[in-house]
Amino acid sequence: MTNAERVQMIQEAQELIEQAMQMVDDAVNGTAIEANYEAYGKYGFNQLLGNGNPYDSSLNTLIEEFENEEDDEEITGLDKIYQ
């Protein structure tokens, strides 16, 4: 797998996480648990998406790492086990 393919996979994951966060936001909107979710539960989404503390690693950090790194040799099959 190339780093470009890895970046694409992570970007697709980001889109799914954004959709999931929106679904949870909609589900808790106007409920008694909304404040708790906003204070504690939503942090995981924000951290992954890079919307939290700027010093936290996010999926964007992974993308930047892959974009700045040369592609490794493709490792498949049993090579993964013995690496």
C-alpha cells in the first residue's frame, strides 16, 4: 500500500467520523445528556478530526506524516508477520 493510498483511506475515515459525530449531535440535541456529551463525549470526535486541542494528534497529523514520508516497500503476506 502506498502512502497516497493510506492518505485516501484516512480521508475517507474522516468523512465517516464527521457523519457519525453529526448523527450523535442530532441524537443528543435538546436532551438532558447533551451538556455531558458536549463536555466529555464529543472530545473523542474532536480529537480525531483535529477540532480539539491543537497539540493533540489527529487524523490530519497522520496524513501530514504520510505525505512527508517516502513510500516504504510494499509488505504483504508472511513478510508482515516476520517484520
